[in-house]
Amino acid sequence: MHTERGDVHEHCACLRRRKGYRLRAENLSRERGYAVECAYDGAQALALLESRDISLVLMDIMMPVMDGISAMVKIRERSNVPP
């Protein structure tokens, strides 16, 4: 799936704590036309999602500061996107 629209890319948030998994997810997302933004813990993830228009989120469940499940609950509280 190629998501590029002219000069604009869809943005993907890669929220992973482990470097190997994060790099793999970043590369796969870029190959599919996404501009990738990264965060390394749940609190950074929330800040990133509030500051950017993100189309896709790849999130680790076990992250420091705030785990992925807690972060997703907070994202769902603030989002109007259907589950």
C-alpha cells in the first residue's frame, strides 16, 4: 500500500522500546510510503500523537514510564476515530 499523496506522506508513529523491533517497523513503514515518527515510552507517545496528524500507530505494550495499554486508553479518550 503506497500512501504518498504528492509531496505529502501519511505519518506513522512507531512507539517501541526495543531498537531492533523499532528499526524493523520503521523500515517497513517507510517502504510503504509513511513518514515515521518515533517515541520510546508511553508519555512520549502521547505527546507525539498530540503534536502530529498520525494515520497509523505501531505500539509496544511494554514501554517504560507509561505502558502501551495505558497510553492507548488515553489516546482513545482523546480521539474521535472509531476503534
